[in-house]
Amino acid sequence: METNEATLILSTLAHEGRLSVLRLLARRTPDGVRPTEIAEALGIKLSTLSVYLGALDRAGLVTSRRDGTSIYYSLHIARMGGLIDFLVADCCRGRPDLCAPRTARLLSQEPVMPHKTFNVLFICTGNSARSIFAEAILAKEGAGRFHAFSAGTRPYSELNPFAVDLLRRNGHDIGTLRAKNIAEFQTGTAPVMDFVFTVCDGAANEECPPWPGQPVTAHWGLPDPVKATGSDAEKALAFAATYAQMRRRIQAFVALPISQLDKLSLQARLDDIGQMSDEPA
């Protein structure tokens, strides 16, 4: 990267709004995000967002793709990597042990995850359906290998009755299930997580503090069945579809040879699970 390119990028990011958009796209990598979702998450007007995205695009920091009538924006990973390389190229006389980004050092030093019982947290906004499904399914499918937890980012929530009824009919233990806030898992006495998954786009868009222990994270977004409309039968079908989609992803996760994968390979597998088709095989 040339000095004039780096200067353009840094001047583009020297703006709170543009930087906020870039950080949201970074949180959602490798997924793309629609402008309406970005605007809603950041609380800005679409017209303002269009100006920000235009500036980021001119600096080469974002890419876009069209899917039907929707446009999805993504972080240009190679461009960001080039900027980081440029900034540290002359640092410490080429000492990568000192100059490499913190995340890269952590990944390069990370051993294969040992055999153990893994703690897994599923996060959604309300913790009323999707993350509750994930907690219950993993507790059943991964019994003995995983401790499953779930939480929501909203201050208050409660279990959705359609979700509870579906879990009961599918043989899940619902006696200990309850809606929980993410704050319960951010205290010094909370279990240290090995995996943290967001299962709705709203939770994935939010800026959260780093998790203790540097767990492996991924985004497994699914449609929100709570928003389904129509008769009770139609709503129940929406919940059943989301449950089935989550179950397929959990089964793929449980089948992974976790202790045989390095962290980068494991991350790639988890990202692939998040991209699984919602349609049954």
C-alpha cells in the first residue's frame, strides 16, 4: 500500500459515523449487511448512511453485492489487512512478535482445543425463542460434551409460549429454561465460555466487550419466529421451521472434531455452519 492510499483510508476513518459503520461491518464479517439493517442498528438515517458508505467505498474499505432486490455491504478484508501491514511494516525493525496485531498473535499462539466439556453461549436480543432453542438442543444433542447457555441483550424478556410448547413436544427438559440477560455472563463469577454464538442479526450488530478467555465466536443468524403473523397454526409452523434449522446447525457443530482442529480451521467450520441452507437436505 502506498502512502497516499493509507492517508485516504485514515482520513476517511477520522469520522465517528463512518468509523461506526466500518466497525459494525467488521463485527458481521464474513456476512454482508443490508443498509436498512445498518441504519437501524446505528440509529442513523438512510440518507446519512448512504454518504458514509460512499466515502468508505471510495477509500476501498467496503464491497457490495446484490441478491435479488437487496444490496449487502461487507468489509474489504484485504484492504484493511493492507492498511495494517503498511502501519506496522517498519515497526520494531520487523519484529512480528512485537508488531503483529493482538488478534493475530493470539491465533498463532493458540493450541488445538483440548478434550474437555465446552461451555457454549447463544446470544439473541430477547432470549425468548432462537437462543432458547439452541440452548435446549445443544443440552440434548451434546450431553456430556457441552454445557449450553443462552442470553438476550434486552434488559427484560420472557420465554415465548410457542417456543416452550415446541420444546416440550420434542422431548426437551424445559424445567430449568428461563430468559436471561447477557449481563449474567459478564461477571467475574460467570462460567468462562469456549464458544459464543449470536443467533440473530440484532445481537450480532451490537458492540460487546471482549469475552474472558477469548472464546471462538460465530454468527448463526436465523429468522425470528416471534415476528410471524397469521393464525396460531401459521405461527407454530414458523417456530417449527426455526427449530429445525437450529437443530441442523447444532448437529453439525456437535459432529465437529474440535480437539483435532486448530483455531483457524475451527473458525472456518463454524462460519460454514452459519451459512448452512435453511432448507432440509
